[in-house]
Amino acid sequence: MTDQITRLLSIMARLRDPSTGCEWDLAQSFTSIAPYTVEEAYEVADAIERDDMADLKGELGDLLLQVVFHSRMAEEAGHFQFSDVAASISEKMENRHPHIFGGEGGQMEERRWEALKEKERAAKGENSAMDGVASALPALLRAEKLQKRAARTGFDWPDANGPSAKVREEMLELAEASDEDKAEEAGDLLFAAVNLVRAYGIAPEDALRQANVKFERRFRAMEEKAAGEFASLLIDQQESLWQDVKLDEKA
């Protein structure tokens, strides 16, 4: 294993060599590579969802390359190197599992896990409950995390009735908003919807991913039924196909 890590680090060092390296790799920066890093993480998730272990192996390799790429650029700039990255996460995992590595015993429960992470944030000078929620997260996931952080301080509805009423309120405000305010009101509605879904104990990101898969599957089935003529159909005819597809799934 060590030999393969060393091999990968050597490959990246050669690609970034100022004299003999690859022009494309040399032209990259943290900022230009970041979108690829996010993309590779999603491709890992996609392989897992498809239960494709062969593809997962390759996608994990692509994601590892992103870590190596960022680490190499950081080393060139004198910030840190790959071994520092590995040491950092090793120390974090040991500190977050004192019942395994610290001899404290017991089990890792969610409250204990969160307490350990809050201690880490405090050590970084992060005092707000909102600190540490990455701004680059997908908006839906970030909304959920912000709401969970607020909930830990007691700022949350006791049941689904509150967020349900809030969704209805935001729908009305969006309908009545001026053109310049519509985007803001649309955001408020989506944020309220996340809160409502969360109140039912459902992860909004997972729920929407499943809805996307279902919509895509049904749309493709409609296109197949229309034999290439779907776009030319009237909306009532398209709706009829939609209902047919739903009935087919139930059958």
C-alpha cells in the first residue's frame, strides 16, 4: 500500500515539474481544481448508489488524486504536504474516538460526537453555532446543517406543525412578491421546505435525490411511449402519458 501511495505522489510531482511537467497540470490552482474535487465526490456517491464496486474503485482513485493534487500545490507553496494531511486526519479520528484510542470506554453516541466536534470548533475560536458549516456545500445540504445547528441551541419547532405553517406562509409571500423580491422569497420557501422535511426525520438531500431519480425514470418512460414524438404532444396528452407511466409503476 505504501508503495502505491509513493508511486501516486511521484506521478503528481512529475506532472507538476516546472521544466518537464504537463502544461495542463502546471496551469492549475486550488481554485481551478476545486470544482473537479466536488465532482469526483459526487461520482463516488453515484457509484455507491448504483452498487457498482468496480466503478467505485476507480472513482475513489479519482477522488484520492484530488487530495494528492491539492497537497502537491500546497507543498510547492510551502504550506503543507501530503503526509501532513494524513497526520491531521489521523489525529482528528483518534481525538474523536476516545472510547477506542483514549481508553475512556463507552459507546459513540450522536451527542458525544457533537460534543467532541464542538470542542474542536472552540479550539479554533469558532464560538457561533453557525461556525464551521462550509459555504461551498450544496445549498440544500447546507440549509439542513444550519437548521440542525440552530436546533441544538433550542431554536426549533417542537413538531411538524410549525414548519408546515411556515411553508404555506412562504408560498403565499412568493406568490405576492414583486419581481425584484421573488428570488429572495423563493429561497425562503425552499429553506422552509427543508425545515419541514427535517421535522419528519428525513434527510432533504436524500429525499430530493430519490425524487430526481423517480422523475427521470418516469420522463424517460413517457418519451418511450411517445415513440420520439413527446415534444410535439399537447400538454394534456403529455399529462395523460405521465398518468399512464405512474399506473404502470404501480402495476
